[in-house]
Amino acid sequence: MTDLVQDLLTQATTRLERLAALAGSGGLDPAVDLLVDALDAGGVLQAFGTGHSQAFAMEIAGRAGGLIPTNRISLTDLVLYGSRDVSDLGGSTLERDPAVVDELFDVSIVHPEDVFLIASNSGVNGSIVGFALAVKERGHKLIAVTSLEHTHSVEPKHPSGKRLSDVADVVIDNLAPFGDTTLELPGGIGVGAISSITSAFIAQLLTVEVSRKISERDEVPPLYISANIPAGDAHNSALEEKYRGKIRRVA
């Protein structure tokens, strides 16, 4: 194992251990309670992220071991269900455009009892902050997953002057450093991005803790099992039917 590989492993492990300790001490309970309350009310967990933070939404919604009453909201929905052309998805134009918010809500399946989770490492891009503000204006609870070090090191890009962390009811720090990279090559070039790793772990911690709380009430949490094991499809389809009209599944 090269020194860089060992260093990256150390950087990742140290952060994952800090997040596990946070969860073990009840530090994620405010977020978990919001999620459980939403599910108890018949709501859905709506997850949104742009760029690499889409990986967080994919960990929350529609995967084996994950909760079934979940949706992944994506800028690609503007093409799949809206009037945008696929060419609009090139580069970071939409990600930085606060004007896409109403369009995105129009093509999403959202109910009053839903709770939102928004992931953004920088927490300052126009679509992210604009969507967060729209979530709150519509009366929903909001959980943010962001790098506090990074977001407070850059200027907000939304006209409101706000960051994602300013808008959310609960903020979870993904512990990524400014710039996201954890290692430095000769010449000062950064490598070893960490936010996707820590954010995925946060998503799983939230899923585990929500499921545990539901199980402790002698209830069966609505979790997917792998479609690649016997009876997987039947189990998943039966629970998806319960949430017909509230969840959307795409490839």
C-alpha cells in the first residue's frame, strides 16, 4: 500500500469514526426525529442534491436496505418530466440557476407531510439554496448535509445571500475540508475527495437510526430488500404499492 493510499484511508476512517460517534451520542437524533415524524404522518423523505451530491440522494432513495417511502429529486427531472432540453444539463448552468426551483417543484411529487434532505458540499449554489428556501416557504422541514468548513469559506451565490446551512432546520456537517480534497500532490495539487464517502455514510446512519426507532415500537420498518434475492421483487412491490402516487422510481 502506497503512502498516499494509506493517508486517504486514514482521512476517510477518521471522519467516519467521528460521524459514528456523533450518531452514537445522539447527535443525529434531531434529524432522525424529523424523518420518523414525517413517516408517521404518511409522508415521504425527499432527497435532493446536484453534482456529486446526487450520490447522497441515491443512498437515501430507492436502494436495497433503504426506506421505501423516499424520492430522489434531480435536475434531470426537468428533462424527464418537464420541458427542458437535454442540452440544458451540460456543465453547471442549472446547478447555479436559482430560477429552476419552481420548475423542479412542478415536476416533483410532493405532499405537505413530506420532509426534505438536501446535500451540497459547498451549500452556496443557486439551485441548492433556492430549492431550500422554496422547501421552507412551502412549510416543510429541511435537513441539510454540507461541509461547514467549505460553506463558510466561500461567498453565497444565491441572491438572498444565504447558504444552505442558514435555511435548514437541522444541519449535518459532512466533515469535508475546504475544496473537498484531503491529500496534496507535489506542486500543491489536491486529490482524495472525501465528501461523497462521508455523505453516503451519513445517509446510511440516518436510514439505520430511523429503522431502529420504528423497530423499537414493534413495527416493521418499510425497507427495500435486494431484488436479486428470492421474494425480493414481491416484497418491494407490495410496499411500493402502499405509497402509490407518493413515490417515483426511475433507473
